[in-house]
Amino acid sequence: MIAWFNSLPPTAQMTLFSVLKIVCVLAVLMPMIAYSTLAERKISAWIQDRHGPNRVGPAGIWQPIVDGVKSFLKEDFTPSHVRKAYFWLAPMISMIPALLTIAIIPFGSQLGSQKMVIADLNVGILYTFGIVSLGVYGIVLAGYASNNKYSFLGGIRSSAQMISYEIAMGMSVVALFMVAGSLRLSDLISYQTHCWFIFKQPLAFIIFMISAFAETNRLPFDLPESEQELVGGYHTEYSSMKFALFFMAEYANMIAASAMMVTLFLGGWTLPFGGLDQPAQSIGMGLAQIGIFIAKIVLLMTIFIWVRWMWPRFRYDQLMDLGWRRFIPLSLANILITAVVLWAIA
Amino acid sequence: MDALFYLFAALTLLCGILVIANPFSNNPVTSAMFLVLTIVSMAGLFVLLHAFFLAAVQVLVYAGAVMVLFLFVIMLLDLKEEQRRSIPLFSAGLGLIAVVAIASVIIGRLWKGPFVNSVDQPTMEGATTVLGTKLFSDYVLPFEIVSLVLLVAMIGAILLSKKELK
Amino acid sequence: MSQVGLHHYLVVSALLFSIGLLGVIIRRNVLVIYLSLELMLNAANLALVAFSRFNNNLNGQLIVFFIITVAASEVAVGLALIVALYRKRQTTHVEDLATMRN
């Protein structure tokens, strides 16, 4: 087996390893998406002083699987007034960007000689923002395809919201890369072995985090869905697996955003003690670092869910006001201050 | 690498054709979506040319912002009636002939051109640092002017979209 | 025709430009004409990046950077104009906008 592997040309080896990594990442990501829905329901129940799902297995542990089966078995209804092609495409398009973002995030240092990242690009963060900016298409097309005014309003709202907050988000990380001097995410992590960016750039972290809430359409910024006014926004007309895809896309986006925040601000797979801040020498350490990365994501996901059940929804003009008149000037000021400090040090 | 070039080039051109003349739909939204695909496959060509920064900017700015704006406007203007109008065949035929003539002149000239195979081994890399340095040293003035252009465009767009001009 | 070189990229660029030009000529919807203009701009970008790569010169890429910026502002103003036009005339069809002719 090993002899056969070593006989392969290097490009084939790399391809094989990449495919292996993609499969492993998906194998971890998909259960994470499923179980974050359970976490959402459990945490909301806990906040609202009730039990939450507890019938399927001990403490409702099999609930996500049963939900999945239910989604598959439900009738996949296509209303007669929708624009068919886009109606079918929109759920798929909304799922893709979240999965593509994961591809460049280093989820561990190394196992053996393999770096634990699917693609370590030297324009890393720009790629991410490019992909994130494509995320709006799924929702806009869903709103357009549904051919119904509530869905359409949801789609329009979300496109304006996502474009606005993308700017604040992009501006907030510029300061980080000025400090670190590289756009490559693995360089950013090795820079953070001294001091995590959350302590060096707290303002950038706050702006990034709130923008991430807006980008993933989560409360307090879930205006594209807002059940009370828009019935369900862009996914009003959807049922069965297509609805489930939107639902999964939301959680996949949250995980991608959390992974991004962990990499950018919380030091990625590092912990500042026990030699865990250096690339792993043994398999055990490598696995521990992957565990640290996942634990950090879980922590941020909990915050995402917690905020959802504690905060009321913003009004649309408040949302726009916050994005354009607070965050963008603040992040520009942050860039300026960082530049001045860097110049003073240098 | 060559196979990738042919793949992306074919994708770019095919989607480009579907932007302007789609046999299945006259819907401007479809045109816009195919333009998004054209832009993304062109970003692939940029990557093959080692212009990584521009590939990312192409997707980020064109596909992520400009085209969303387009979609936004197309959807806001309810263009149901527009879709039913077909392309006038006679003038389309004339246009096709004219454009094919122009294209054959350009491509014929390209084939004989002096710059064909001018560099044997391209080494240039479109790295972000190099581009940034050049942008803020040699190209500072154009950079500032472009930012003014953006400001003017922003003010213009806001003024134009006001309901009542006073 | 063995190795993909500069002329391959330039041919793609020229073809894309022609497609855009064709779109401007045959389509009658202002929005689609606008999309075709974007195609032409993109074709120019491709040619510039290819020249930049095969002449070991970064200036081409910087010009593309400026073209993208200008294209973005052009789209903002252009779309605002189209929306204003639609408000006044309820159409985006160029043949309905012929008041200057008669």
C-alpha cells in the first residue's frame, strides 16, 4: 500500500491527499450542521425554561437524524406560479459558498507531513470574501423564483443587507493583515502564537462578529426571514428537501463564519500553553490541535445561538444605519489608527 | 494546465454567448446569471495567468457586488412585458455579419502580430504585495483620481435615484 | 498550437469582445445592452492581464484594477439612470425611447 503510494507522481499524491481531506472535512462538517440544529433547539429550550426535543433517544440525541429522514420523505411541492429553473437552483446555490469557504481554513497544523488545510492560498482572505459575496445569490434567486411579494421582499432585503455588511466586514480585517503582513491564513495563525488578534484588534473583532451575524441572516439581523412580517421571507414557498437545504445552508454559513473568526481572531488551532502553539510533531498533538479548533468553533456557535434567543430583531433602517454610519467609519478609523501605530513603531 | 485553459476559455465564451442570445429565455435575469458565470470562469483564466489578486477582486467586485446590483435592478423593474419581445431577426443578422467581419479582422491581425510568442518563459507573478507597492508608488495619482470617480459616481447615483429632483 | 501562449488568450479576448459587441447591436433591452458592455470591458481586462503576464510587466494588471473600479462606478450611475428612466417611461426597451426622432 505504502510502496504503491510512493510510486505515484507528486501531483497524484497531492490530489489523493486533497480528496481525502475534503472527504474528512465533509464527514465532520455534516454532523456538525445536523447537531447544531439540535443545539439550537436545546439551548433555546433552556433559555425559555422548557425541555426541548427529548423523545427520540436519550435527551433527544437522534432528533437531527429523524428530522433529516422527515425532510426526505415529505412531499416536494413546487407551486405552479414559481419560476421553475431558479426555484430548483436557488437552494443548491445557497449551500455552495459555505462549503467553499471551509476549503481554505487551516483546521489543524499537520498530521505527519500533511498540512491540515485543503488549499493554502496566498490570497486566502480575498478568496473568502469573494466566495462570501457569492452567498447572496442563493437568497436573491430564491426570492425572485418564488414569485411572491413576501419572498421577493426577503430577497431584496437580504441582498442589500449582505452587500452593506460585507463592506464593514472586509474593512475590519484589513487592519489585521496590515499587522500580520500577509493574506495567507496559515501565516496569520503563526503570527498569532504571541498574541491573539482578539486582544490586539478588539474593535475589528466586534465589527467582524456583528457583521457575521448580518451576513448569515441570524437574529438580531434576520430581516430577510422575519416570520412576523414576511411569513418566512425567501423560503416561504419551499418545502421538503429544498427547504432543508436552506436550513442547512444557514448553519453551514454559521460554521464557516465561526471557523473564519477562530482563524482570524482566536488563533486558529493554537492554544498558548503546552507547546500547542507550534506545528505538531506527533499524530496525537496534531489531532489535539484539530480538537482545539473544533472546540473553538463550538464555542462561537453557542454564542451565535445564545444571541438569537436573547435579542429582539432590528428594524430595517436601524440595520442600515448601523452598517453604513457606524461600522464602516469605525473600521476605517481602526485601519487608520493601526497604520499610524505601525508607522510609529517602524 | 493547457486543458484547464481550454476548459475555462470554452466556459467563458459559451456563457458569454448565452448572455446575449439565449435560445430558451429572453429573461434579463438569466442573462445576468450567465454573465456571473462568465466572470467566474474568467477569474479562472486570471488564475492560470498567475494574477491571483485580480482573480479574487474580479469575483469579489464583479460577481459579488456589481452583478448583485444588476439583479437588484432587474428584479425591481418588473420586466414581464419585456420578456415577450423577440429579437428582430433581420437586424440581428446584419449585426452578426458586421461583428463577424470585425472579429475576423482582429483575430487575423492577432495571428500575424509581432507579439505572438514574444516571451518564451513567463515568470511574472501577480502577487498582492508587489501590486500594492506599485499602486501606492507609481500609480498614486490615478489611484486618487479613481477614488474621486467613485465618490462622484456615488453622489450621482444617489441624486438620480431620488424621487423628486429639486 | 502546442503550448498555450499569449495569442490564445488574445483570441479568447477578441471573441469575447465580439460577443459583447454583438449583444450591444442586436439586443433591444437597455439592461442587456449594459450587460454586453460589461462583457466587452471584461474582454479588455483579459487581454491586459495576458499581456502583463507574457511581457513580465505588472502595469497591465494595475490598469485592470482601475478598469474594474471605473466599471463599478459606471454601473452604479448607469443603473440609477435606467431606474430613473423606467420611472418616467415604464420601459427599458430602446425602441420605445425614440422621442428625439419624431
